[in-house]
Amino acid sequence: MGIPLRQSLAILGYILRQRLREVERYPLVLMLEPLFRCNLACAGCGKIDYPEEILDRRLSPDECMAAIDECGAPVVSIAGGEPLIHKEMPEIVRGFIQRKKFVYLCTNALLLSRCMDDYTPSPYLTFSVHLDGSRDRHDTSVCRTGVFDQAVEAIQKAIQRRFRVTINCTLFQGESAEEVAKFLDDVMALGVEGVTISPGFSYEHAPRRDVFMQRKASKQLFRNIFRLGREHKWRLNHSSLFLDFLAGNESYSCTPWGNPTRNVFGWQRPCYLLVDEGYAPTFKALIEETDWDRYGTGNNPKCANCMAHCGYESTAVNDAIRHPLKALRVFLQGPKTEGPFAPELPIRYSVDRSGSGNG
């Protein structure tokens, strides 16, 4: 596993406190998007399609601190856009660390080398570098050559300076298990702490929609990857049961409130991947006024092929709390890679003749 013991114990303690208080819906990770501006234009992301006046907006340090104080999550994932463009990002990170929140600063690493002096190595700070596979695969994904090499150079520099570094890898159409296994071997050799990996979600405003995998293909790809990985020591930054879910062995429902999103518009309903569902003015309003039954696989056609960790990692973690022996078995043995997939969740929305949802 790629999650340090200190962090795992802090998250476990937080979950147990919520359960003792009988809190029904609580977040594990605050997804913070303090800006949408980016220095790349990736094929699978439509964040930079907003008008210039929106791209120029920023969440202030005070707004960022208010967001974590509102929701209380133990982990903050700072995304965007490219967070390192934000001139007040060092102050924002320091504020979270002072609150003893575990911060994952998500970056394409193009600015990381020149910004590194603004940060101090800490067990609470991780640079989460976006790499979608090998050099050719990643540069194609981000639509610019040379980005992979710049990112690797920044990763090596950060590790040398004793920063925590992880890789955030999204898999798209056309991946092979052998290619992904080789990539995981290579990044492990770099010395990164772990890798976050999941299939890309067919983002509503993505410039290209043909790059995303269907749900069955995702499950088979992960089974093939995990089969190859039995002899490798990959540090995957996930719970064992989320990996089991990726391999098609769990019929999990989504837990969208587990990773709530705060961005320049407010608290996004229901998660950062669905951008046209509206916003809540406060975290309390998000939790209490969102019709959560309208979302997730089986409940909404927009969610049909989603297997993203922002929706299902929280489900897996809560399942592990309820069934620790099952989680331990998968941790020790790895996900099952043979046999039938677990049943899909029933469809609760109507489908018209064209195949699009009417629910």
C-alpha cells in the first residue's frame, strides 16, 4: 500500500469518530478547485473551456480555510486547473498543514521545479503529479510533447529534497495491461510513495469523449493489470477493496459526498465530475439539500460508466471498516482476477429508444 501509517491511522480515527456520533454522511477528502486556469489543454478535461472572466477567478486563502473548517475532512486534494498558477498557493498549503490536514497538491509538474522553494517537506504535504502512462501515452493525453520528461525531472528533484510524491494516473481507451504494468514498474523505480489509478470518467465537457473506456472494459483491464502485478511490488494509493472494485469483484454504490468539491462557484453537486448539476452555498446545504438518490451508477445515465476513486473509494473504505477480514484478505492475496464479475447495480432510470436516459 502507498498510504503511510500516520495518515491511515488519522483517517481511521476520523471515521470511527463519525460513526460513534452516528453521522450518516461525512467527507473523507475535500476536493478543492481554487481556480480553473491551466497551462495545458488535455483531451479528457474541459476545465479551461470556461470564459476568461471565470478562468481569472481564484479562491482566497480565507475561502479555502473556510471550506476545510466547514466540512472537516482529514484530507484535502487541491486540483484545478493547475494549482501552482495560484500565487497564494503556498499560504493555502501552510494553512491546511497548520490544521494538520493531509494535503495532496495535484499538479502537472510544469511549474513544480521553479515553485519548490515555496514549500517545506512535511508528512502532511504530498505533490501528486499527473502522469497518464508512459512518455508517448502521457504526452498524447495532455496534447503536448515533452511534458512527461519535465514531470519526471521535477519528481526526481522533489524526492531528492525529501518531499512526499505520488503519481495520479488516469487510464483511457486503448491501454494494454502490459503497457500499464511497465509504467507502474518505471514510476516505482523513481521512488514515488504510491500511485493513484482509476479509469477516466466521461467528463461532460471533455473536448473528446471517445477516449474513455466502458465499465466492462475497465474491469477487464484492471484484472489483467493485477494478474501481471502479482510478482511486482507496486504501491497503489488505494484501499484494498477499491482495487477489488476496479477488478469487478464488488457491486458498490457511489458515495459522492465522500469527496465533496468546493470551487469558485461554491459547493458542487454532486461531485467534481458532473458540472451541470448546480451548486450549494455551504457544505451544510450541500449535504442536507442535495437529492443524493439521483446520482450514482444505476441512478443516473451520466454516471453509467463511472468507476472513479472520488465516488467509490469512500464506499470501499467504509466497507473495510464493516468487514475488516474481507479487506485484509484482499490486501494479502490481491484482487481476484478470474471468474464472473460481480453483478451490476440495477438501472433505476428510464431509457428512451435512442439509448439516452430520461430519468
